[in-house]
Amino acid sequence: MTSSGPIRPLALRARIVTPLAAGGTLDLADGLLETDDGGRIIGVRPWRGAADAAVEVADLRPLVLLPGMVDLHAHLPQLPNAGLGAGLDLLTWLDRYIFPLEHAYDRSVAERQAPAAWSAFAAAGTTTVLAYAAIWPDSTDAAFEAAEAHGIRAIIGKVMMDRLTYDAGIDPGRILESSLRQSDELASRWHGRDGGRLQYAFTPRFAVSCSADLLRESAALARLHGAYWQTHLSEDGGEINEVRRLFPDARDYLDCYERAGGLGPKSIFAHAIHLSDDEVRRLVAGGSAVAHCPASNVFLASGLMPLAAYRAAGMRVGLGSDVAGGPEASIFATMRAGVVVQRALELTGRAAPDGALRPSDWLRAGTLDGAGALGLSHSIGSLEAGKEADLIAIDPGLTTPLPGDEQPLDTEDLLSRLIFRTHPNMVRAAWVRGRPLAGPPGIGGIG
Ligand SMILES: [Zn+2]
């Protein structure tokens, strides 16, 4: 369980289910997945006998192999308060439950909590995380160091706030300059580390806590580094009113980011629930992606994202746990909430016709679409030859209502079970680049 040392080639026999880059879903009832000593997938094919494999085959049946989940939105310091504060609105919840926790997330707290956080993500089946740290640069370093040691694929950013910040000790005249300088230094240290497994995201929290200067300068720095730029967009009614008050010249919420140069293919916006048709059009034209966080949107009563309509408009959408706005660091739980939100939209008559997502669409959203949102679909997000071996092994028996009475399930029913009866221990192993991650219980010596 380490990210260092040689990578052992794998030959895994199991049921293999994956979205395909060319479209559709591959479901091999009895398949073989092989990886090389560089952590890449050599091939995925039906089982034809052990003689075909270059290394000793690990027979994982009845486990199921899936691509690792991609979590496009999570807050590392917030994990201890996951599930707390139900019934509050976003801004009250931030003040009461979140800002105190983020304020306390100094280097020593991050050193203690971040390794456990990465293990918790891996235990939930997540192999790639786009995360916010706190405003402190040294605890962001600690979060990166923990990810480097753990082996998970992580894109992290120090939170930037130059107004309404929880750092009461800083000189207001210097906060913009220091936040930019600290983020610049972190990006220089971490962006692209370990062959691109670790990357940096400039992270202005949201327009409520960022000046126009901070938004513009952080976007310029992100371009300079070739790094990501992440923030929140149009999550909650109270927040939208506040943005309108703070940016009276902006034509809408998106415009605050658009005029800062924040739209582009490496920008990820979390939530984006209450967009006008014009905002949707400009967001799509700008090539930016959205992290859909339905578990959080329901927990904080932020709203119901019209996902099917956004997808029909060409928006690139992946999934985010938004832990702790979302109560679980699990993309399976996020998918479940996503289905509930889409069904609720049907009840309100706001669902797009023919827009219902099938379980296989949700699998794609949580894997290949998330990878695509990050511009990484050429290397992760599906189990296909040539890609890096980021995958998970799941015990589907744990999801059945009557243990020991498993019935053969077709692709959609299997995925529906995994989404709606997610078991906390069902992820038995997770690998990034063919290396097993700490967190899941593991499988013998290989995972
Ligand atoms: Zn968030």
C-alpha cells in the first residue's frame, strides 16, 4: 500500500463493467484485465484461459471491476462535520459548521486528517479527487504530501478569500497579495508532480468572498501554470442575492467569473444550479465543466439542477460529493442523490422530456465524464487498453437484500443495485496506475 516502489503487473479475472470512450458500456461476465509494469492497461477481454496471461492470474470472481470514481468537488477540511447541520441554508451552515473547522485546519491538523481522508475516498471507490483545502498554505502542503504518499490522484488548491475570510489575523491591505503569492508558490511546488498524478487548482472560494481583482489575478496565474481554476457558481438563492449586491455591474453570476477570464477548459464550477439559458450557453461556449453535487444540493436545500437539460445543451458535467455539503465522500451516494433529484424534477414538471439517465449513464458521469471534465479522459475514466490502471473491485454480494441469495443481474440492474444499495464495505480494492491504495480492505497481496 504505497505509491513508491516498482509497479507490479496485474492480471485480474472478474466481471468487468466500464463505459467506453467510443460510447456504450462494456460488460464482460467473465473477463481478464491486464496491466503492465508502467501501471497501464494492456487489454480488457473475455476470459480465454490462464495460458493467455503474461503473469499469474488473480481470480477475483464474484467481484466486479469498474473504473475508479472521479470526484470533481470535495472539501478536505470539512470531512469531520459531514452529516452535521441538516436543515440549514448554505450561508448559515458555512458560518456555523464550516468556517470554524477550516480555520482550525492548520498544518498539524492536516497532517493528522489528510491521510485518513484520502483513505476514506479510496474506501468509497474514488481514485481521483478535485479538492479544496483551507486558506492556509502549509496545511495545503500537508494535504499534497499525504496524497503523494497515499497514491490517490489528487488536484488540490488552497482556498482563496480576500473578503469575509475566516482569517481574522491578516492585514486586510495585504490579503490579496499574500493569497496570490502563496497559491503561486504551491502551484510551482505541486502542479504536475509524479508524472501528473498530483496537480494544482487555483481555488477562489466563490464570488461572495472574492474581489474582482482576486478572481482576475488567480485566473491569470492558473493560465500561467497550465493549472486548473475551481470555484462555486449559482448554488443557493441567498448566495446569488449576495453576489448581485457585491457585483452590481455584473449582468449575472457567471459574468463575475467571465469578466475575470475565469472561463475555459480547465475551469470547474461546482453546483451551477440556477443558471439562466444565457449563462448555460456562455458556460458551454467557454468550454468549462460543472461538478454536479446533488447530495449536497438536497442536504442544504440549494436547489434541483436540471441535469438533463444541461447535458442536452452540451455542458460537460461530472459528479462531486461536495463533502461535507454532501454528507458522504462517495460518488455512488452522489449518483443515488442525482437520481432522486431528477425524479423530483419529474414531479415538479421541470424534467426535460426523454432526459432520464440510466444507471449506466450515471456510471459514465461518475467516471469517464468526470475525467473528461478534467481533460483527462485520454488517460483515465474507463477500463480500456492504453489508459492508466485506475480501477476498483466491488463485492456486489454485499448490496443484495438477502445475503447469499445473489441473482445474476444484467448491466443496468447491477449498476442500479450499486447506486441504490451502496454498502460501506463493498469496495474491496482500489488501484491508481496499478498500485493498490490504502483504505479498502484489500484482496490478498494484489489489492
Ligand atoms: Zn463546495
